Amino acid sequence: MAIYRPILRSKAGEIDALSQLSKPSSQKVEPIFALVPSPSQTFAARLIDAWKGRTAFVHGGYHYESSGSAEYSRQVLSELGDGGVKIAPAFTIKDDPEYLRATIPFVNAYTDRSALIVTPNEIQDAERWISDHGIPKGSVDIVIDLGCVQPEHASLLESTIPVLLREHMGYRPAWRSITISGYSSPFDMGGFPRGKSTIDRLEWRIWNAILPRLDWTPDYSDRGPASAQLEDPPGEAMARATVSVRYALPDSWIILKGHPTSGESGVLMSTQYLDHAKTLSSDPDFNKLPYCWADEQIRLIAEEEQKTGNRTTWAAIMINRHLELVGNTIP
């Protein structure tokens, strides 16, 4: 069975999405949390409630870059581990030495795991990096991050990534696991027309194309409906942002681009989310999973049986739908 390791931000919507996963899907999910620059002080406590007894990873490199301190990362790892989450640190080859000195002691502290996130160009350096830092190869879940996958590059990645893996990882890799990660969900809606669009889930396509070219099965990762951007836009940008949603299908995204909530073209957020819910619930591909909390929330909103919610509400809905979909389709 392949494992799904989504890279999620340490935000409320992500925790809510995880907490509502079905049991079959949650058994396939090992989230990697990227600590955001302005973290919630309740993140660890909420993740303990949602994920106690299960495996998760935390990478605080970006938070360290923005704050200049690794103390919050240490605090989160300690609190999660002491609270019963099988927590392990995640690293990148470019992490600051001070951050590494603070977090490498958590390797094997709560579970005999750690994750190393590398780009395709860094694959050849991965084994030397873990050796330099005294981390056993057999305990490392290595994540090969393709970054933002562009349509014109997808076919090339499908053919070159298996070659890179065989060349640098071997035909029967000794790593604990190898995960292929990427994303194609857009950072914002600037390039989309108002209304409904669809785009391909290219990272999913690439992963499936790689499978028959290897003698072993890599695990899968993506960033859900998000991009790699960890910082929220500033307040004035959020005020101008459209009220838009992304709904995951097996091979694509439905993109519903709305309006800003202020200005000449402003439309109330509640009105837009109600319209989005009605559009999604009437789509022929809606609610095709055995169980999906997100789809039930969309149905209730569309039928006006509950409030339309806010951006955090819909972040949880979009992420939960995506996680549940992958949990149901990953072999």
C-alpha cells in the first residue's frame, strides 16, 4: 500500500480537514507540516486532538528563516511528541545549521523516523547529507519535491524522474521510503476568468506515470489545494482577493473564481460561498466518494441548512475533500 504524505501548512483549516478524515483514508496519510511564519499557539494542541497515535512530520525551516529562532520548532516537536503524536522532524539540505542543531536531536525521540525533502537536483547529495548528520539511512523517508509542475514539463518529468531514482537510489532503495511530491494548484486566481474552470492535477498524473517504470512503489505527496506559499497575503491584498474555491476530482481541479468582497464589483462572502456550494453540489462529479465530510458540508451549505462559513471554513472543506479523494484513490 502506498502512503500519502501531503505537505500542509500549520493552520486551523488543515487541522480541521485532518480531524474529519474517514478511518480508511487516515490510515494512509502521514502529513508533513510546514510551520508558517505567524503560527497559532494552539496548533500543537489541536493536532494532538486530531492525530494522537499517528505519524506526522514537522519542518520549521521557513519559520526559522522568518523569525531567526528555532525555539518554536523545538517547542512544537516536544509538545506533539509528549502529547502522543508519533512526530518526527523533517529537513531540507538547505536548512540553516542552527536550525539543524536544534531539531536533529528529535530524530528517534518519539518515533524512529525523519524526513528529508530534496529537489531532483539534490537527489545525488541526499545520502552524503544524512551521513554527515549521523542519521541512519534506513530511518529516513526521503521526499523528492518537484515543486510547481508546469504543463509543458510534465511529460519530461515522467521519463526523467525514474532514471534519476534508479541512478541515485538504486533498484531496491535502502531508504525507509521514497515519496514523489509536487503541486499544480495555482497560488492565486489572477490567471482565471470569473466562474468555472478546470485544470489538470499534474503531480498526480506524473506519479501514476512513474509507477510502471519502477520495480518498487514510491509514495505520493502534494500540497493539497494550496501552493508552496506559506505566508498569507497582507491584509489589504486579502481585502481585494476574490472569494474562490478549488474542488479536487480524480485527475483535475474545479476552480470557481468569485468576486472580491469590497469595491465596485464587491459581493458578500456569504452570497458567493452559497453560490459556490450550489454549483459544486450540482456538478455530475460531486460526492462520488464512499464518505467525505467536505462533500456533506457543501451539501448542507447549498441547501441552506447551515451557515456558509468563512475562508477558514472553506480551507478545511477544500483540503478535506482533497485528502479524502487521494486516500480513496491511492493504491
